[in-house]
Amino acid sequence: MDLKLLFITLLGIICCSSAQQEGNECIKANALSCGECIQVGAKCGWCTDTEFLKQGEPTSARCDELESLRKRGCAAAKIENPHGSQRILKNKAVTNRKKGAEKLQPEDITQIQPQKLSLNLRSGEPQNIKLKFKRAEDYPIDLYYLMDLSYSMKDDLENVKNLGTSLMKEMSKITSDFRIGFGSFVEKTVMPYISTTPAKLLNPCTGDQNCTSPFSYKNVLKLTSNGEQFNSLVGKQQISGNLDSPEGGFDAIMQVAVCGEHIGWRNVTRLMVFSTDAGFHFAGDGKLGGIVLPNDGKCHLENNMYTMSHYYDYPSIAHLVQKLSENNIQTIFAVTEEFQPVYKELKNLIPKSAVGTLSANSSNVINLIVDAYNSLSSEVILENSKLPEAVTITYQSRCKNGVVNEGENGRKCSNISIGDEFFNINITAQGCPKQVKPESIKIKPLGFTEEVEILLNFICECECHKHGIKNSDMCHNGNGTFECGACRVCICDANYTGSACDCSLDASTCLASNKQICNGRGICECGTCRCTDPKFQGPTCEICPTCPGCRVCICDANYTGSACDCSLDASTCLASNKQICNGRGICECGTCRCTDPKFQGPTCEICPTCPGVCTEHKECVQCRAFGTGEKKDTCERDCSYFNLIKVKDRDKLPQPVQAFPLMHCKERDANDCWFYYTYAVNNTEKEVHVVEALECPAGPDIIPIVAGVVTGIVLIGLALLLIWKLLMIIHDRREFAKFEKEKMNAKWDTTENPIYKSPINKFKNPNYDVLRE
């Protein structure tokens, strides 16, 4: 019983050890250097002790989990286990500013801290960054009002004409540094008007309405702090018109986003109000007007007009998202109730955007803008630039209201006010990039111009790598660099390999007198022949003690082999195309050994299974088996190169299970009859098995019957057609006779028509009493 218990215990220990071995990612990585080891994961270390490995253990055994290395006897000082680190390069404190305090320039206001860091990343070991965000009070705002000036917005324009001073007054409650600008859009001039007249283009409105010519986008007023100037210039604007409901607003948004100098954007909060009562065209719609070039996302304003609307298509939604994000523009869609669902869906695709319901005449636009701004400024969302290869990033937010968010929600804090918000950001490298070089990423709050720059450096080599000894005596004859503890990890010079760089890759020492490596009887290993033919021995496998007549055969020119019976003359291997073995084999002792299994024959030119084989032999098979075909007169002369064997049916044909290739063929003769055969080359003999009976679609006796049936059907059809025509003639004649009879029997009323009045007037002259006409 005790022995049984001992056996079970030992078995459990062995199984547990095996399970640990299988789960140990450090060992499974089979790392051959310290640098490879530390890239596996943060748990892995490398033992540099020269006496660490036991007899028979591989170099990769130096890479193991830290605790396992200690248990195996590697001192802590001998374990390479580098750790990542971080260094703050720029750490300007966030601005504590109250409204009414000393006015600061936008570039002097700081809302995110720190601003620049440097990280050293070890594979599998996250580096945690603590980021602080504080929304500054009385922060400057630039607002650009982009308005649809199609005819349906006529009453809206009247209300917007006084927007400048009113909005300036309202926004002064939020910031003391506010600027406003104005732009308008209608539609591409080539899109909805391609079927209208030039006169209609000059005044697209109906009736006596005076409208301006249609245009794509016009920058009416650059951002300014002068509200009166806004009212004056907007008051001079005229509406326009177009023929389709969707408008070209996406063209205008793109130009507002990328034409920063023309618009006058500052590095402050940037708001764009997009006001319309219609939908929008997007990428692809330009094809309706013959525009196929994708929007290039560049500024094309000349004299404040967009000049390339006829050349570039509308931008896509994704393209707009990219440009709005790059230029830190927050969008407010002020649209009528009818189009709320459309623009709410669009809002979900554009980060840091809001949708407000515009009244029928835009009378509520100021309240709409203020509410949307408060909504946008109450949320902060972090985004990062593209991550380098093998780098991941995670976020956790600790917001002022006590809410902790993780995952994708860890990027943002909602319902915030003026105060501090904190973010914990973990950046982790999984291995090293293919090209190990410093990288950088940027993290910024959406809609803000400030950002955090993070420089990334990757730990891909151990410290001991720097102390490697080139041409070390620890490596065989100084043929390598000794580093990180043992010659088993030597980095070999060119033409050397092996754990101690003691294996030469130079095969010149293995050349026999016939210029063959090891006389063709062995393998060159580390510059020395290992003879694979047991009869041969010596430095180059040329000595044959058992060869008859002599102990060593010295062959004449162009011969080799143990008995000098192997010819080196390759002329017998030349194919008809002058290639050795048709390029499909190797010439050995004057004979081709075909390396392509599809080819065979003395020079590897015969391919029984290649396409075209059946067509090549069709005429000869046809003339020899059935006495027909184009070669029936020359059959004996041209077609005697194969053995013909006839079989009763297709089941008797050979199947492709032989040791030699076999091709099944199905061909058709001039009478549309099929015949079946196989073609094979058995060694050098060509064999054809053919089914002795043809398969025809219809025999000669059935053809007249089929022809007679077809003729009968055609005649019956003609007869039925004639009968139908005859019946129609008879019917028509009867109807006509009936009409004539009714006409003759009709009694027409010959009296005067009661509504008829004669053109002749009769009257009497009272003086003469004579009737005059």
C-alpha cells in the first residue's frame, strides 16, 4: 500500500513538473540570446553565469522564469531582467484662471499636464502615465457660422442678419474673448443645373424674386470680434436656389476645416455651426454631374470662393471626421425638425459634435448655440495617434464627479465642470518592432489644440550585450563574439556556425580530385567529409578498400564512381530543346533522373498526364481502332509508335493506380460519336487502351424517325394556321354582311333637324308688301 502511495506521489510530481514546463512561455520560446529572452515577456530572465548550464542542456535553458532561475541555482546578480522606465520632459502646471482676471494669450493657457514624456518599454511590462486635465475658465472661443442659402432658408437669413451683436452679448457670459465668422453654401454649379438655361443660372428663383447665382461655398467674413461688421456683411447676402433637395454642405465643411488662414482659426476652442433645412450630398454623388475625382482634402479658396467644386467630388463622412479632428473643430448641426434623425446619425459618426433643433425661421439659433456649446464643453474625450507596431494602450478615467470608467469609456469624463479630471494610461509593448528605433505617439482631448507627446524607446537587448568580447578566446579560434555568459551564445563571424563558432561553412576542404563534394559519396559537415557510402572512406571519400582489383580506384577523365563506371558526359542527357533532361531532371552517370514526377523518358520529355496529350494522340488512336479520321490513309506509317489494346467498355480501362502515369481521354469524331481511351508510358513502352465501341448520340435508324416526327409537327402547325385564317375570313364576312343588312333596314328620319337653322332669312317690306330674300 505504501509503495502504491509513493508511486502516485511521484507520478503527481512528474505530471505537475510537465504541466509547468508546458505553461512556461520563457522556455517554450527557445530563446538563443539574452535579447530574444527578454522580449518574450516581463516574467522571463536570462542567466549569465558561465557555469549555470549542466551537461547536455541547450543554450535556451538560460531563459526561464525568474523564480525558476533562482531555484536552479542562478544568483540574482547573474540574472538579466531589465525594467522599463519613464521620464517627464515637460511638465507645465495647468492654468488656474478665473473670469475677469488678467487676460492671457491662448498659447499661455495650459489645460493638460504633463506635456511631454519619454518611456523605455520592456516587452509585456506596462508603463503607467497619470494625466491631468483641467478645463480653463474664460477660455477663448472662435465660432464660424456656416449657413445654407438655398431659397427655402430665406426667412432664416432675415433672423441671422442680426445674429452677430446678439450672439456676442450672450457668449460674453461664457468668455471674454469671443470671435465670430460667417460663410454660406448652396450647391455645386454642375450638379443640379446641368439641364437648365444660362438665364436660370443667373437668377435661379421663380417669379419676380431676385436671387444670386448658385455657388458651392463662399467665405463671407473671416473670424472677427466685431459684431457690427458681422451684421453688416450678413445683411448684404442674398439667397440662391437649386433643383434637388440635398445640398453641397460637405464641400463647405471641408473648406472651413482645412483653410485655417482664410477662416482665421486660432489655437483656442473652435466651433462651427452648420445651419440647414435639407440633407446633404456625400462622396459618390458627384458622378451625377460627371465628377469622378475624390475630394483631395486641401484648401481651394480664391477670393474667398471655393473654385474646385466642378473638379472634385464631395468628401466622404470618414474624410470629414479626419479633417475636423486634425483641426480640432467641434461641430454644431442646427437643423430643422424634419432632418433631426439624419443629422443625429451623422453626429454619432463625428466625435465632439452636437445636434440642435432649428425653428422654422432660425429665431432660436442663439439659445441653440449656447446649449450645444455647454453640452460639448461638459465632456472631455481623449484620443491618440496611430500606435507603432506591437504597442497597445488602455485608459482609465477618474472624473471629478467620482465616476471611474475603464475600456473605451475610460477615454472620457462626462458632465464635468471647471475642475480637475485625471486619467491613468497604460502603454505596453508586446515584443519589439521589426525595425527597432524610437517612436512617438500623441494623446490629446478631442476639440482642443493641446496634446501630450510621448517618446517610446524599446528595450530589445540586455545590458550584458554591451560588454560582448569580439574574437574572444572563449569562441573557437576566436571566431565569434562572447557575450552574456557562455560560448554557447557566441555570435559567429561569416563562414562559421555552431554553439562555439567552431563549425566552418567553407566546403573547399571537402572537394575530391574529381571536383565533387566528398566524391559524391558523403556530406560536408564543418569542412570535413562524412562518408555516407560505407565502402568509401578518407578525407574526401575516395578510398575504397573493398573495390575489386585495387584498393583505390583512380578514374579516367569523364568517369567517376567506386568502379569508375559513372560517366560524366552529359551529352546523352540532352533533350530536343538542348536542355539537360529537358530542365525536368538531373543527369547522373549519363542518364536522366526526372525530378518532376509528371515527366519521364530518356530525357524527361514525355508527360502522359499533361494537358494536350489526348489531342496529340487522338488521330492515331482513331485510325488504328476504328479506321477513320484524318490519318486513316497514313496510319501504318505515322501511328505505329504505341501498343493498342481494345476493351469492351469503359469500366475495363486501366485506372490511375499503376506505378507509371496514366491519362484518361475522351474525344469526338466527325460524326459526333465519342470514343474513350487511356494513354500511358510503362518504362519505355507506350500503351493505349481503347473502348472498342463508339458512343453516338443517336443511331442511324433513329435519325429518319426523328426527322419524320419533326416534319409532321411542322405540317400540323401549318395546317392549324391555315384553318385559323380561314375561320377568321368567314367570321369577318358574316359580320360585314350583317352590317350591310342592318344598314338597308334602317329607317332614317328625313325631317328637318330641330336644332338646324337655315342660313337664309326671309322678311317682308311693309311698304311694298313684297317678299324679299
